Amino acid sequence: MKPSRELSDTGRFVRQPNRFTDRLGPPEPGRYRLYASYACPWAQRVLIVRSLLGLQDLLDVTIVDPVRDEKGWRVPGGDPEYLSELYHASDPGYTGRYTVPCVWDTKDNRIVTNDFPQITLDLETSWGTSPNLYPERLRPDIAIMNDRLYHGLNNAVYEAGFARDQQVYEEAVARVFTTLDFLEVRLAGSEFLFDTLTDSDVRLYTTLARFDTVYHAHFKCSIRRLIDYSALWAYARRLYAVPAFRETTDFDQIKRHYYLSQTTINPSRIVPVGPDLDWSL
């Protein structure tokens, strides 16, 4: 990641807009291919939903190498060699970061979408319905929760980690822990964020899975750890016990991606040992 492209004049990280925002068409076996990374929280969301909804035969997947270089995500043994080639094939003038997740249309030979907030919603509403991760009765509440999670936690950890101003950093960290404190209260005595597993739980989990391993130290979100929150830690482990969550969570790839790829934060490229966490129930 090259955050310098996404820094405001005040030293704030401002995530680039998604370039490809078409909606997924009806499922066709063999037509769509998901490019994803086990290291990336935005991509892991799609991998989890794909597994929960049993869409493996409808949505092929290619997992990219977790360590990015100056050319971006590499496709191990693949054609193309780098994900950037698909971006330029779809838009020869593209100049942004080459992000995962993205979905390639093998019929039209183009990227349909790299719009990570919408991809899971498309899968949940048009491709698979069981379990119902986006029930109509909860959609307004899910939208409010997802917005709060994004601004207060999912993206806020990046705003803290890539901040180039002390006040900007402290403001982002304050949002992170205000949100975690809110979630700790909400999840006390509750199995999920709502009365059933929803898209919001998927979005929260991928940040929690990286919190103590990466965000606490690497992004300086160090006021408290996930394991210091009894309800949140229990919630995260309950989700981890579900195969769709556990089998898409690769702590080694997560650590190698952040500590080896983000050299503006970790110029030594030393990958820390630990933390030693027991994710079993």
C-alpha cells in the first residue's frame, strides 16, 4: 500500500474511491472470478460470505500473494502475473491502487466491481439467500451499523496507522476505542450484533481478527487490546469457530502483508513474533 497517494494536506488518510462499481449480474458458473487476499479485511469479507452462502461453485476465486511490492498484488503462478494487468485491461488510464477484492468477468473480459461494500450485499441479495445475512426487516439498521463500523473502526484503524499528524492520529484512535467500547456493551449477553448473524457481523469480524495481531502495534491503536474486552473477545472467538470465518483467517498471511508491505510504517520489514493468542472457545 502507498498511503502517500491518499493523504490530505492535514496528514489524514483518505481512502481512494472505488473505480469499478457495476453490480454483479445473475450467477453463471465459470463467468465471474473473485480476486482476494487472506491478508486483506475487505477481501476476507467476500470470502466469508461466499463460504457461508455456499457459492463456491458459482464464484471462482484466486488468492493473491500476501506480500505486495511496487507493482501491487502478485498472482502466484497465475495469468496475469499481477492484478494490475486486469485493472489496466479494464481501464488503460487507471492510476489508483490495485485493490482486492475485485471481480473479473471472464465473458466480457473486464473488472465488474472492486466496490468492496457492495460486493457482499450483491451476493447476499442476488446469489444466495441461506443463511439470510441481509434480512429486509433489518436492512435500515444494518446500514446504520455498517456505517458506524466503517467510520469508527474498519477504516478508522487505517486513519490512525497512516496518519501524518499527531492530532489526526489521536482523533482516529479515539473513534476506534469509542466504537469498541460501544460494541462491548452491545454484545454483552448477545450472540450477534442483531438477533441473527448478518452482514454487519462479517464486517466487524475481519477487523477484530486483525486487531491484536496488527492494528494494536503496527497501527498504534494501543490503548487496549481485543482480549481486554471480554464480550468482544468471546464474540470474535464464537465467529472464528464457524468454518467460513476460521478457514479464511490466516494470521501468518495477515502479519506478513502488513509488516512486509507497509514499509512507510515498518521500514525494517521485521515481522514480530506473537502475539500468542488462543482463538479456540
